[in-house]
Amino acid sequence: MRIKEIQNLIKFVAKSGASEVTIEMEKLKLTIKTGSNQTVQETVPVIQPLAITQPQPVQPEEPQDSALPEEDSKYVTITSPIIGTFYRKPSPDKPAFVEMGDSISEGSVLCVIEAMKLFNEIESEVSGKIVKVLVEDSTPVEFDQPLFLIDPS
């Protein structure tokens, strides 16, 4: 089972209202539980074992520049495709993937989101310049939460 299939399954379970779904395959057992005691369990070999986190809703920072909201329409917003923990760096001792003001091309890695012990690289959908990073490093993010504003011009 590929990560995209798992991500789509998580989205489906969250929207369906089911309280628990378990899938067992040859090398994979996946249990998704919803409700106040959300847990996700997976038994499969993992390259980088980490603790499972419990994402909490995070509100994006309000733009500090008063001119920014008026110009928002010309910016492309990159949103989170999954629920997980947002990381700006590939590892704690490495520099951030991108900084405000950086020029990027389509397919450039902007950040990683850790979900179910897997690190998912989030790539830019457009070429342009990073206008704003909307989420703090190492914080939980929700599905479809804005992460970056990019000026495609």
C-alpha cells in the first residue's frame, strides 16, 4: 500500500464518520480510529521510527503587512494535503528547505509533513517567490490548511 493510498483512506474515513476501520494485508495491518481518542496504528517496517503525534487544529498566522490581504488574490496558497506535523527542515541540524524571499521552481520541496511515522515531502505546484510561511516549524497541521503563500510572477 502506497502513502497516497493511505492518505486517501485517512481522508475517506475522516469524512465518512466511521469510528474505526482496520485493513489487514500480507505485510501491513492498518487501524484508523476517529473520535475524541484519535489514534493511528501501523505495523510495518519503518526506516525512521518516531512517536505517533495527536494533531490539534492550528490557526494560520494573521498577515502582519496590511497590504498583504488586498494582494492575496495574486498569490498561490500551498495547502497541506494531509494531517500531520509540519517541519521546515529535513532534519534538526539542516537548514530550512525554503525561506521567505526564496525563488523556487515547480516541484521544489517546501517542507515535510510527518504522518503515521512517514515523512511526506510537500512540493511546490508553481514557480515563483516565497512570500510568507504561514505555519511554525514542528507544529501540527490539518488537511487543507494553508502552509505557504507564493508569488508566481
